[in-house]
Amino acid sequence: MGGVELFNGCGIIHVPSYLKGLLAACREKGNVEWKIIDNPAELRGQTYERNNDGPWVWACGAGIIQQEEYFDSNVREKFPIQVVRGQSVELTTTDENVSREAVICGKYVCPLPDKNRMLIGATQEFKKDALSQSELVKELKNRSYNLAPALWENSTVHAITCGYRAQSQRVNLGRVPMIGHHGIYGGKLVDMILASYNNENECAITKQYPHLNWWKKKFT
């Protein structure tokens, strides 16, 4: 199996810690509220009174696309994105000599803060019903065994994690970058949001890269 080894400065992001730091940084810059809403219908009752002097950005997660309260089936079919389920498996190592190095090649192997835990993921599931635990472990083992054979042979299943990603459609120019996947596009995305808020027909980024508006053709 071929690959590229990256070293001397590479690191692994612990997402919960990263999100806490990101939230703290955002709060230093302006009005930010972290609120978990179990019933998406509650969003309809939200108002803009506390921040009516500037634009709002709702970070609702991939699941919002599935809510019929906002998007009926006809609209969802036109969306340039689709919701994909991803499940991962947390393994507890039974041999202290098992490597804790991170590896990525289609699937990924990543150490967790607990020194005896490793994470392997993730599936890409498009069907309505999720894979069972046994199906999941078999699927991930088949696809990642060559990345970490010692880990698979010297570990037990601790837990299963599951999440949903919003995956953009692939076109001849590749996939449209999603803010949750490619942070480097964040500044450009903000420019586009502000241009839309200010009722500008075009913004600098879309003038420079007009193909970014390809998805709008589905709604016109």
C-alpha cells in the first residue's frame, strides 16, 4: 500500500476541544448563542430583535435538510447536497505496543484522549436504515484492516458513534466545499453571506469564480 508520511508539526484535532475554543473566539468577536433545539419547529419562532443591526448565520447541522417543516421533497431533490450517515467504532486496545499514530487513506485511524482508545471510521451510508453494530464492525474492518492490522487484532469494541454529514454533489469541477469540511473557505463564505444580506447581485468571490453559482440553476 502506497502513501505519503507527514511529520514535523502535524497534529490531530480533538474536535470537542476545538469547538469549545472556536465558540470562545466567536464570543470575543460578537453576539454568539449556543442553543440546542430538539424540535426544529421552534426555529420558526426565533426573532432577530437582539441583533437587528447585522446579519445572522444559523448553524443548524446537516439534519435540518431532512426536516419537512422547511424543505419539502421537491426542494430537497434540487439541493446540491445530500445527507450521508457516518458511523465509527471506538476500540479499546489490549496490547500497549499497538501504535497510536493517526493514519488516513479512505478510512481513518485516530487516537483518542484516553491512551487505550482508538477511533476508526467512517462509513458512508445512504440507506434509510443504519448498519447494525456487527455489520458496521465488519464493514470498517474490511476497509481499514491494512491501515491498522495490529489494532484490529488486539482490541475490543468499546462504543459506536454516529453522525450525519452534508455531502455536496460532484460535478466536473469537483465537489462544492462545505464550511464544515473546509475551514479554509470560511472567509470566502462570509463574503458571499454578507453580499446576499446587503442585496448585492454579485460579490467579489463569485465574480472571480462564477462557477460557484452552478447550483443556483436548479432553482431558476
